[in-house]
Amino acid sequence: MLPPFSVPVYQPLPYALSNLTFHELPLLTQHYLGTVKLVPPHARGLNSIEDERSRISLALFRSLKGNDIALVELRHEAAAMSRKQEARASPSAAWNAAAVQRQEARLQEVLGVLLPERELLFNEYLTKFDALIWLDQAGREHYTPEDWQMDRDARLRSILDYTSRALIAMDESVTKRIMAKRHSWRTPRPPFPSSFRPPSTYTEANRTPFNTHTTPVSKEGPDSDGKWPRGRRLSRV
């Protein structure tokens, strides 16, 4: 029986852009805001910022798909090799040596290629995501860095939860396909469940059951009375 998938967990760095001017932002952040023409005071407004947030989130989902496929394939290849080894009455030394070599190659691809690639994709996304959080701070200097940290973490959670669920759904679909193939000669179904789709906007992503914050979150930013009014929604996985 295949063990449950241990999904890689991304731990974002703390939000560090509170109370900075544009020229105090990291160069990568400045470059991104300049590229998408959202440099204050000429940012194009609320709708443009929201559209940009949706765009980068969907781009993250698409970029992660290839990484997800590779992780799932390696996991099932390792499981298949383990079943073959168990099925052999007495594997030869040469067969065992080859099996160990293949297993080490898979492990190296996961630890040396796929997981670093996955973290890089998330880091690039977080740079853009935090830049859009920073844009939302204009005119609300009375909010504390802690307020903005809570706001950013609440907005980001649904995106990270979705990426984990997408990887699990892909693995479950492939597992079902393999099990069906063992018991019939029917053509296997594609590994992507048609009913599983990314949220089309940040708003839809934020309605997922994984957003368990007890404090209501809006697209506007923190409020001094402990609520999160809609205010001036951010434009933004």
C-alpha cells in the first residue's frame, strides 16, 4: 500500500516591507513594480492591483504543475521498484545494486533539483505578492508592522493551501489510475482531475475551507478595531 504523500511545505519569510519608501525597497521589488507599471504615485488603481494579484497567482499554479508531475512520477516509480523487489524470491546482488543506484538517483533529483526548484518558484512569487501588499499601505501609515504581517499571512494562506491540495489531488488521481490499470485493460484516465481547477481570482481562493483565520480578512488591510475592512483592496497564490 502506497504511504500518504508527504507534501513539501513552504515556509515564507516574515513580511519586511512595512514603512519603507519605494527607494528603500529591495531592488527586485522595485524592478517588479516598475515592470508592471505599479510604481507610486502612478499605480493604476485598485482594479489593476487586483488583476495583477490574480495574474501572478495563476502563473504560480501553472509553473508548479510541471514540478508536481515530476514529484508524483518519482514517488510512484519508487513504489513500483519496491513492489518488484518484494516480488522477487531472492534478488541477485547485481539486481540489488542496480535498484539502490536507481533509488539514489531519484532521491538526488528530488532533493537536489525538484525541491530547490519548487522553493525558487515560491520565493519569486512571494517577492511579487509582498510588493502588492506594500502598495496597499499607501495612506495607512498608522497600521503597525504586526498588522501588515497578519494581513499578508492571511491572504497568502489560501494560495499555499491550494498548491498543496493540487499536488495531493494529482497523486491521488495517478494512484487510482494505476490501481485501475492493474485490474483491467482499459485506457487509463489522464492524471489531472477535470473537476480540480485553480481559483480564478484571489477572492475565490480566499473562500477555501483552509482559510481558518478567526479574524475576518478583506482585501483592504488591517483595521485598528481588530477587523479587516475592505478599504482599498490589494491588487494581487
